[in-house]
Amino acid sequence: MSVGPDAKTQVREVLDRLPDDCTIEDVQYHLYVADKIRRRIEQADAGLAVPHAEAETRLKKWTIT
């Protein structure tokens, strides 16, 4: 199930927000980020996100105190 606009609409929205002198790499990067955000929202809506307290616990293993 897809949340938000379809792919063509998403591309148009990204292009409308970018400056006229943007590069293909700029477009690719912004589409990549938009897709990652969309996927994470779908995962969170499906209950697959890590709760905040669990994220803090996991992060503590990687930080130096």
C-alpha cells in the first residue's frame, strides 16, 4: 500500500521545489531522500518502528560517555 502521491506526482513535486539550474544528481538525491522518508512512514504506520526508549538504549551502546 502506498502512502502519499504516486511516483510521477512525487517527481513533479521535487522538480518544482528545485532551482532551474539543478543537476541530475540533485534530482536523484532529493528523490532518494523523499522515497526513504515515505518508506519509513509506511513502516511506522505498520507498527515496525523502534520505540523511542528502545532507540535510546541501542544508541547508548554506540556512544562514548
